[in-house]
Amino acid sequence: MLFSFAGCSAGTAGVRTLPPVAPAALSPSLPAHAIIGFSVDTPQRAATAAKQGIQTTILYGAPPAPGTPLAKAFKAHGITVVDGSVSNVLFAWECHRTHTVAPPPSSYAYNPYCRTDFNPHVDSPKVVLRDVARILARDAKRSSVVGYWVLDDWAWWDPGSGRDLLQKIHALIAQHAPGNPAICGFGAGVGKPGKVEWDPGTAANYSNAGCDVVGWYNYSPFGRRHPSLGKELDWRMTALLPAMSRSLAKQGWKLQQTPLYGIGQAWGGSFDKRDYQPGLTRGEMLDQARAFCKFGATYVGWYAWDDSGYDKRTETPNNSAAISDGIAAGIDACRRVWKT
């Protein structure tokens, strides 16, 4: 996932909205079929996302405290929260590892996972578990929290090093927030037809004892310098989804037992000021969401309403009619699949 917190301040011009839908109930866990969006982190974005059909948001920062404007907006629009703070702690631990005991291959000029050991106090599994316990204690007072995003991007040269720790984190969540799932994220790339942009080693962090839900976040290639609509890419992920499934199955994953959350791309165009993110048309977003749900995803959602790489020209769910249309089409397609 894009590990970031701040973002742009786009308006809502041109955003297509769905007909009114019943908001998700503020319950201790996710509903049977949740529509989940990343980084719905302002009252304005909450209003926009709710009109687009979003029921739950994943926040990398702390869930809003009761009585704050964002908490009031979530309550008004029936939006619940999956707390991403646990993944932040795990990221800091893995970052520390890559600057100490698991450095990148010598062929790299710098550490591509994290340039600096930005939070060196997270220097042991014991500290990770202590910080996670503090997060759970804080969230016990925030009724909007319905789950935990526990795993995000991982250093590809250090596969599986988070597996045992994730199991201990899962045990803490089960003890202190029973019913709230631990969602483990695994990322891949949307490539050209027949090409699989996925590192099988990424799956090594998975275990049945560590993850209640598996989230697949699959995006178009990063770092392009020229505009591209991504027309050459296989948004149906024909070869990619089976490859991810095979890798996780080797670690014990079974779709029937551990649900799948399909996370599509919801931003395109100018990105990080000098690059272009390929995409994004309504049809591409529809193909991606429908592919996830036909493959068996119980939940569907998109990244993201906010990101530090966005600039004023980035097309996002906050300002793009095409992206808003793509979200609506994807939700409709998945609901049709779920009905059958």
C-alpha cells in the first residue's frame, strides 16, 4: 500500500453520487459485505465517500476521538473505521530491521523500503506488542472501530519475517477486541495481459493464526514519466489473481475460511509531482472490482481518498466524475455477484 498520511485538498466538483443507501450499522465488526475506502479522513471526504457508497474507511492515523468533527461526520454518515495504526507499528519494526539485521542487497544504492530508521524506538517484537496493546486500549473507547489493518508493504528481501509477530498481534486483538478482524494486506501490480507482477515471497507473512481477512491491493505501475490511461494493462487481472491465490494457499490460506477483500485503484494521472499513475477510466475500475468479486472477494474497496503523493492535478474520488462512476459501477457489479 502507499504508506502515507497527508494528501491534497481537492473539492467535490464533478463527483457522481449513488442513490441513498442505508448506512452500515455501528456494530462491533464488519458487515457481511462491506464497501471499504482508504483514508476518508476529513468531514468533507466523509460526506463524499458516503454518497459514493462507502460504509467503512481504513485510517492509517488514529481513529477520530469521540466528539471531534470527523467522528461526528462518520456517525452522521454511518461510516465505521478499520484502524491502520497497527500496520504503522509493524512498518516501523520492519524498517528498523532493514537498517540493522536485514539490510537490502548490496546492489541497491539506498534502502528502497525506508531511507532512514525513522522510528528506532520500535526495535523489538516486545515493543511492537506493547504499542499494539496501547492502540487496542485507546480504541476500546472508540465505538466506530470495527477492525484492524495489520499488514502493509514489506521488504521483499526479508520474506516471512513478520509471520510469527502477526500471530501474536492477532492474539492480542482477539483478547481485547473480540469480533474485530485482523486484515492482512498483500500488494501486487496490474500488468499487461499474461504478465504477473507479484512476488510469491510476499505471501510468506500469511498464516491462518495471524490473519482473519486477506486484502489484495493491486495497482498499475508506479513511476511512469508520461501520461498513460493504462489501456494496455489487464485490469481483469486474469493471471494475477490465481497467482496470488496459489502463493497464499501454500501458506495455508483457504478462501472459504479466510475472506478476501479486493482493493482497487481509485486514483490516476499526475502523481508525486513528476510521475504519472496509469489509469483510470470507469471501465478499468469496473473490470478490476468485478474481477475481485467474481474471484470470491467478500469485501471490495478502493485506495484512496487521500495520499501524500497526490497533487492538485491528481484524479481522485474527491474530484473525478470518472472515478466516482467507477466506484458506483464496481459496487453494483459486486452486489450482483454477491446476490448469486
